[in-house]
Amino acid sequence: MPRARRDFALDAAAASGGNGPMADLVLASTSPYRRELLARLRLAFTCAPPGVDEGAVKRSGREPAAVVAELARQKATAVAARFPDAIVIGGDQCACLDGAVLDKPGTVAAAIAQLQRLSGRSHELHTAVAIVHPAGLVAWTDVTRLTMRPLSDAEIERYVTAERPLDCAGSYKIEALGIALFERIESADQSAIQGLPLLRLAAELRALGLSVP
């Protein structure tokens, strides 16, 4: 997540040393976190905003896992309509406690309150991915279970002041200082916590003919 940024809408020269054509790969997202994760695979790709009405899907009354799966599919499908010959990756994510979605806090006070709820408890992180390509659709959802250690109010306030995780569901940045809030993480792919499960994604892209690595 927040590290030194660079432009990940890569061209062929950046991705392949100028020795190959531009890959028809599009990330249906404007998230800097997903952009940075996908760039780890060193493939040429373009980013495109999906323009999906996320609020309508979230108000549909579906279970959180179904909501993120539908949003990932809609994002990929919307962008694929503009890039019909490309491989398009859409993604969405939510944190859940007792079946309720933990939204991005937006304010310091809300982040503190959210961490107080999570303190000493386990919650789930659902990370959905959909890949739309000329021959069809591949979709899956990764589930991570995270257990936060008991936190004092002073620890919570120090953390929020230090990292200001106001744009993160659950009010933590686990790839940075937020790791100190946890006592256990159960996950098949820890890159999913940041927004894009790279183990399965790399396998799917290889199956679609891309060279990874």
C-alpha cells in the first residue's frame, strides 16, 4: 500500500525491455494499492476506471461475500466493454465483523471506534477477483481470517495518529505498522489482504497465455 509511488500504467518498453508488443491487460481499478500489486508481476498493463454504481450493489441486501464478488464482476465487465480484445481484471474487497461490513472510516474518530470494536476479536477479509477475457470469465473470492490482539485505547490512538488508515476497511494497514495490531493471520495468500491475491492471479494469467514470470 502506501510506499513510494510510480506510474504502473506500463508500456511495452517498461515491461519487456522493448522486445515485445504491448500486453492486452487492463486493470479495472484506480486503486493505487491494486495497481502496485499487479505491477509486481512485471506485465504491461493499463488502468481504467470501471464507473460502476457500487452503492446500488451494496444496498442490495446480499451477503458481504456476494457483494464483493458481484462488484468485481461488474467492474471487469464494464471495462471489458471498452476493451473487448483485452484481459480485464476487476477486484473488490470488504472486511466483516459478525457478518457486518466494516467500511472505510474516513475520520480519525471513526477509525478509533472501528479498532476498538476489532480489539481482541477475529474478523474476515473477503477479496474478490473477476477476469473477463475474449473467451469467457474467471472469478473467485479469497477469504482471510485475522485476529487482532487486545489493544488499549492508548495503543489505538497512537496507531491511528502514526498511520492514519482512514481509507482502509478495518482501519489498519497490515503491510505497514498495522501488522503490530495482530496476533494471528490465517490466509492462503497474504497479498490478498492488500487487495489482489497474486498467487491465484498469476496462475490464471499464465493459463491465459501470459508469461509470469
